[in-house]
Amino acid sequence: MNDRLSAFVAELYTDGVTHDAAQPDRILKRRNLEPATAELLSLIVRIAGARHAVEVGTANGYSTIWLADAVGDTGGHVVSIDTATSDDARSNLNRADAVQPGLAKRVELRQEDGGAYLARLADGSVDLLFLDAERVEYPSWWPHPVRVLHPGAVLAIDNVLSHADEVAPFLTLLARETALVRATIAVGKGLHLAWRGRDSVVA
């Protein structure tokens, strides 16, 4: 991430915080990923060599930009899914592309249900899956968030400490999968990481 893009995402995050403080409707808040979490997630993409990254929960594109920057080092691409329109995300992605060319072409923005999208994907087709949407919906997507991971892939879930009760049913499902090595990282609002073993079979 060059200095100009770093300054842009910092401005975007600050704008999101200001917006959310004045927005009483939770659904209309941007609820951007914490900067430290975004930085960690982008590093995980690089460490894992993730080429096919899927994000569920686009909002204004803050985390999408971090992911797009990361897959620039892996030769990959990002598909970002949200039930809301992606106008703000597309605008912000284009602005980011203006200061670090090449970002926008790595991203596909889709307006649809995250669970429905995951259900259509082939087994083992995703290198990194990032869930940052309506947490109570995740269990209804089962088993697709794990089924789509190929051996060696990573599943990342945000807000597991800030909204522990909402995420608990989904984490219980994950805990039953012996194919996964899991940990909760106390960064930002809590990031849960699950790595699918390379010689594993998902139950």
C-alpha cells in the first residue's frame, strides 16, 4: 500500500466513524473494519498466498480496498458481496484506484445474499473467506462457509468479541469441524480465524 492509498483509507475510516456516530439506524451504519484488523487481514491474505478472496459485507468498500491491495501481491482477485447497493463502495474503490492504479480491476462487486452466493460456489474454490455481515445469518449458510474452503484456505470472521452472543451459534458449528484449526485474535472487535488443514475432509 503506497503512502497516498494509506492516507486515503485512513480518511475513509475516519469518515465512516463520523457517519456512524450520527446514524441512528444500525443497518445504515458503515461499521467499517478496525484499521488494525484490516492490516492483519491483508497480511493473512499475503501469508496464505490467497488468490480467490471472497468478502461478505461490502458496506462502503473500506475492507474491500485492503483486500484488493493484498491480492495485488498474490496475483488474485476479490469478490465482495452485499445485499445493499454498492454505489459508495464502487466510488471509493475508483478513488482508491486513482491513487494506486490497478486496485479496481481486482474487485468484483455483487449485490446479492451472501449465503446464496456461497451455496453456488464449488467445493474448495475459495482461498480466503471473510465474513463481516449480519452475524445471526451465518448459521443458516452452513455448511457452505466451510465447504467452499480448499485445504490450506482461511476463514475470517469479524466482531466475535464485540458481538459474541450473535456469533456464538456459528462458532459452535465451526468447533465441530475437526478439519479446522481455529483461534480468536483480540484485535479490533475480535477476529476469529479458521484454517482448513491441507489433508483434511470437512464433515
